[in-house]
Amino acid sequence: MLLAACGDQFADPADFDGEPRCGAEKYYELLGKRESVLNSIDLPKTARVLHPNDVITMDFSPDRLTIDIDTSGLISSVTCR
């Protein structure tokens, strides 16, 4: 029951209409740069920065900015998920 209170309006990816809502396009310029550039940027409160081998939830949220860091410490992807 507790988890239902935390539910996202798009908890089921099949309900997603295909329109990203997290503003990832504003951060595309970060691709290929070192993770340390994130220290000088105000990211949305719901954003997450993921590193290799991080344990994460598999819920889908088109409103959540997700930034992936590769094993070299470079930003490898900026997506809404």
C-alpha cells in the first residue's frame, strides 16, 4: 500500500505518450564532458546521476532527468527515464 502513494502517473511505460517532459535537451551539451561539470549546474530535484554498477529502480518516469556516467567518468547519456 505504501508504494501506491509514491506512484508516478506513468508507472507503466505503455501509458507514456512518447513526449519526454524532463528537459533533457537542455543538457545535451554535457555529453562527453567530465562528471565534475555537474558540480556547477543546478539539476532538477528529481534528476539522478547514474554510474556503472549503481543499483537503481527500474520504474519509468518521463519527468525524471537521468544522466549516465561511463567507466571513464564521462557523461555518456542524458535522457528522460
